Amino acid sequence: MPERFHALRDRFSRRLAARPLPDSAGLGGVPAPRSVHILRPVSDPHELLQAGRFEELAHDEHPLWRGLALLELGRFPEAARVFEEAEGAQESGTMQEFAGAARWLAGEREAAAERWIAALDAGHDGPAGVVKPPALLLYAGLRIPDERYVLRGKRLLGKLRKPKLARVWPGPVAGFLLGEVEEQQFLEDGYEDPDLEARRVTGAQFWAGVRSQDPKEARAHFQESAAVEGASALEVEHHLAKGELR
């Protein structure tokens, strides 16, 4: 495994410079997860996620948790239906983004792009949350490939390249994908909280892989994104990175 992955993993045990909390910290009102010992009996969805007990989590009453568990279990069509059929899904950027990821991983790339397009007009937890849908649309355009999605994604990201948004994750993704932010700064500028940092790192490594022109380097970034455990499952990029490695 690349040496820089070990360095990134080691960083989780150190305190990082404080930054504002990301807009995705709660994912639609769901608080960020806590760490838990894997052998301890748990029923809280945060703890089940951290413990990797996805079979149990797949029966949770909240569609977000059910869908995330199904993604981790590789049951992508089921996950897509859970996200899509959830109450208020059409108005939730988070649910649309995850529905798109599930469709993407199921091999339904055009359907995935449609979900990410729908996410452009859906609600988000905070101002910087609007950066993720156009970034995902750009990703779809690069992989399908479809230049229309690439151009639209870049155009929308350009409109979102604002200093205020760039201070809060995932705001920096806009400048990075447009080539205006250096990779080292993008990857290293993190959070004190280990769960928030895990979520940021899994996303940052994924987008670094997307932007990379070197296939080996890109794969290394995707490996680093996929290797982050626990709270990283709350980020759509973590699941897409796993898809890149299949």
C-alpha cells in the first residue's frame, strides 16, 4: 500500500488545525457518528455503522441508515430503492446523491447521472453542500463519458468558487476540480475531530483520484479513500471509490 496512506492514517491520531464544521456534519439532521468497541452490544445506528454491523443496520427504520448498510453490503439496487423511496427524498440533496451512487454502482450510469442532476435543485444542509452535486455530475461525465455533463459540472463549480464556501468542506472540492487548488493543500487541510476528518479524507482522496491523469496514482487515491473506515461510510465518495477498485 502507498506510503502516503500510512502517513494519512497516522494523522488521525494527532490533533489537526481547527476548521469550521462541514455542512454534511449531520447529513439531514443525523448527527456525526461516535466511535464504539466492536464487541460491545449496540443498537444505535451510529455505533452499528462504526462496528461494521451492516446486516443489523440494514433493518434500521431510518432510510439513510438502511441505504448506507445496503451499499456496504453490495446490494446496490436495493439501496437505490431505499434512498429513492424515502419520504422527502426528492427534496433532499443527500438522498439524491446516495441514490445516484447506488445506481452508479449497480451499473446504471445514466440513471445515476439523472439523480445527481436532480440533486442540483434539492435542499442541502448548508451553503457548501451545493458543491457536491455538480462535482458528481462532472465525475459522471468523465466516466461515461459525456462531455455535456463535464461542461455543465465545470460551469456550475465555477459559479460556486467563492472564498466563503471554500472555507467549509466540501467547498474546497470546487476549486480543486477546476485546478485552482494544489493537491497537497487539498489533501492535508483537515479537522480536529477524527470522525469529521475521516469523512473529509475519504472525499478528498476520491476527488484527487478523479483529477489525476496517472492511472496508478489515481488508483492509489481511490485505495486510500476506500480504506478509511467508520464515519467515512457517510460520504458518497467512499462508496464510489470502492466502485473504482472493482
